[in-house]
Amino acid sequence: MYKTTMQAMKILSLQDEEGKWGNFHSMSKFVNTTITTEQALSRLKRLGYTIEDECIKRAVEYLSACLSGEKSIPDRVEGDFRCWDCFVKLMLSCRIREFTAANDQANEIAEKWAQLIKLTFEGGSFDGEKYTEEFKSIFNVPQKGDRLKDFTNFYVVSVTPDFLGAKSQQLYMEHILNKDDGIYYIYNDKLSVLPERFDSLKASRYIAAMELLVNLGAAKHKLGYVLEWLEDNRRGNGQWDMGQSVNDKVYFPLSENWRKAQTRVDDCTRRISALVERLKV
């Protein structure tokens, strides 16, 4: 429905022969691009592109080659090389698995992170010392830096649900919901507390966090308050409107533009309706 918009066409025009868009994760003045590969893939996914589309196939082939060591991402190393390498493998695996589960190496990385979650919660709650100990054992590098201080960042939350049992999902969900700083890269406030305003960029990012958490299916019943919040903010005509401020070029718009208010309402309703259906137990 949204795959032929000018925004989609612009992104496709920037993809290079390898299948990437400049840097993978970080913008750099030394790379001549206005978008990273991650940003391009996230946006295209929102606009309806799948592994069946040639541009996504090419991108996934490139990411797979980087994961196997055949190629490497052009980004500069950030911080300790060993931890950066571990983080890059996590990011690559996550982005590959967003489009296909048919990559053994990406699945292996996801399983390792799921194992780390299981071991960390063996005592029934998050154990920071256990996390640090098991991290080193599983990945053969010491845990360093904010990105890997625990497993509540976008990449781990996205990549692990298929490899976690019901009990681990429940403990993981409780840990994420009660963290003061939410999910790294997505939402930086406590997720058990609803945003003050529905028509806000903060609420849009909160919804993005819930679009991740709903994949932890065994613990979905814990998100009933989110379903109630969404239903309470449904307009009288059964649709949703989050306002113009959510037009961040990440989650919105889906349509060509929002010059007409009804187009904005249609986009908001399409996104939220999909989440509501998944939240229903």
C-alpha cells in the first residue's frame, strides 16, 4: 500500500550495488550518504517491504556476508574492538531476522543472547553479577560499555523472543517494564508508566516499544493496561489520531504526505489497529 510512495522511491535510489546504504549503524561525515543501512531497512519495513522484494534480498545478502566475515561494515570501531565486534554481530543478526529466519549464523547469535537471558534470571530476578559472568562465558569477551550493560536494548529485545521459553519471557518482560530507562534506542523512560499525552512523539515511541514487547507472547497478558490506553484514546469514529508531531520520518508518515488530516488519521489507525489486534489475549 505504501511501497510506491516518493519516500520509498528515494530510499531505493540510494541503495548501492552491494545492497547497503553507506554506513550500517552510525552516520559519519566521511561517508557520502544521508541515511544508514539500518535506517533504510527500518523505514522500508514500515512501508511494507519484505524479503520477497529485490532491494531487501540484496540488503540481507550483504548483511549475511558481513556477519560471516566475507565483508565488513564501513562504520568505524566504537570503543573496545572485541565488544564492538560482539555488538555488530548482534545488530546484523537482528536486522537479518527482521526479514528472514533462514540464516543459521543469525539464529545462533540470537540463541546465545536468549541463553544469557535465561542464565541471568535463574534466581528469579535480574542478577547483574550473573549477567557479567555469563556474558564473558558465552561471548568470550568482557562486558563493557553502555550498549551491552544489560539486555534491554532494541536489538536483544527484537532478536530473542523465538528462543525464550514462557518463564524466561515472563521474567524478561517484568524486568523491561520496570526499568527506569526503558528500552535502549527506542524509549528511555519507564514502560510501566503510560505517556502523559497520546498525541505526542513520546507516545509514538512508546508504541514502538510495545510493538517489540508484544513479541514476547507468553507474557502478553501483562500488557493489558496498554490495550486499555489505546482503546481509551480511540476517537468516536473508531479511528486514532496522534497529531502532527509524530511525523518523525521513522514511524510516520506511511502515506505520501499528511497535508490532509484524514491521511494522518488513516496512518495512525493502521499502525495502532495492528498493535491492538496483537495485544488481545
